[in-house]
Amino acid sequence: MLILGFVLFLTVAEAQVKSNANTVLRKKIVFIAGPDSHGKGEHEHNGGCTLLSKALNDSLPGVEAIVVRNGWPKDESVLDNAAAIVFYLDGGGTDHLELVHAAKMDELVARGAGIVNLHFSLEVDARAGGESFMKWIGGYFETSWSVNPVWEASFARFPDHPVARGLKPFSIRDEWYYHMRFAPGMKGVTPILQALPPESTLNKPDGTHSNNPAVREAVIARKEMQTLAWAFERPDGGRGFGFTGGHMHKNWQNDNFRKLVLNAIAWAAKIDIPAGGIPSATPTDNELNALTKRVN
């Protein structure tokens, strides 16, 4: 009886050790989704985060992806030990959630958390938050400098970078921001998606988001390729990622579009990316609609 009890004790102890090891090894990724703001099919932040978090949980056994819905978490302890934090929400102005909680952001970044900003979350008041965004992700959307037209961008080449693994040439219509403001000399910044916008994207009058002399000089006069997604390596070894697309919910059905963002989130969390990139099933129309219904 004593021997049997001792064997049982060892078995339970071994299981506990393995359980503890698995807990330690799992990487937490926290999505902070803002309220859906543009009507059905656009800026569906909650649905997009639900889709991406499920794909990561399904494809990467060592990951625990969590979605915080409709704004900053009421209980900030959910951010404890997060390997990466993904922001998919409306930005702009000085009341940007990341600026409101800048002290917490600096704390998270100081301990090595990766920071990912998708679409509108990239826009921040330059004077209030430009320097912080440069430090956190290497760039941002600056009003009266950057522009936000809807256009079809084509991507034929990708850099030799983990975020680009498994990508194939693709074209997709979205509200692709460009002429972004980047760290001086692009230090630490690796462009992942680049394209030359057509001149038709600058056919509106000058405005805070539509057009300006600097962007016309860059795109029309000099024909400079524009960076629409980038990876950023911070001097302290932390990582950031910026992705200007993500306005249209249906674009998550594009396998390359989706794979790029999944790769980037995993890379920001310092997870090894397989040669073919992070796999995920293509969501159907019904699945996209179900996501929207479930989270609104």
C-alpha cells in the first residue's frame, strides 16, 4: 500500500511539474479591440480580433490569445506577462487609448512586450504621442502628412524576414494609409509591404487626411514606394509592428493578408514563425457574419 501510494504521489507530482512547465512556456497575446465604429463591414474591431485570436490559438499550441472587447481592460492584470499586445481600434487625437495609458504602455514596453498596431490605431497626435509611437513601433500616421485613401495595392515582393514567411504575391483593395512618419533614417524599421500608390489616390483637395504638398512630391514627383506594413526592432530587443490596412472586414478572407498579420503578431511575441507562415482556415462569409453578431 505504501509503495502504491508513493508511486501515485510521484505520478501526480510529475503531472504537476509538466503542467507548470506548460504554463510557463505558454505565451500570452492580448488583443485590445475598440468598439466597432463604421457600420457593418468596416472597422469591425471586435470581430477581427476574435478571428485573429482564434487562428493563433488553433495554430500555435504554445499561445494563449485573449481578446479584451470595446476598449482598455478594466482590470489591467490581464496584461501581466503578455508577450505581445495588439491594438485594433479607432485612434487619432490626444485621447488615443495608448496615450491615455502611456505610463502603462511604457511599463509594458520596458519589460519587453511586443506592440502591434492595426489600421486606425496607428493615427496619433504627433505632438502628444509621436515620440512614444516612434519608441514603441517605429512609426505612425501623422495628420497633414500621411493620407488614408481607399485603393487596390499590389504586392509582388517581400523581404527576407520572418513576418513575410509563406506570403505569395497578392493584390487587395483596402483603406491603405501611406506616407507614414517613421523613425529617423528608418532605424530599426524593416518594410514588409510596399507599393506605389496611383496618382488617383491624391485627387482630393489638401486636408488633414486627404492630400498635402509633401505626399505629392514623394509619390507623384519622386515615385517613392510607400511602406504600408513594417516590423520594428527596438534598441532594447523588444519588437513592434504597424499595419495600415484592416478597414474592411471581408479582407480577412484573403489568405496572404491574414497570414501576414498572424505572422507579425507571433513575431512581435518572439515566437518562431514556420517556413510557410502561420496557417489558418479561410473564413467563410457566414463565419465573418457570425463573428460580428457574436461580439456586438
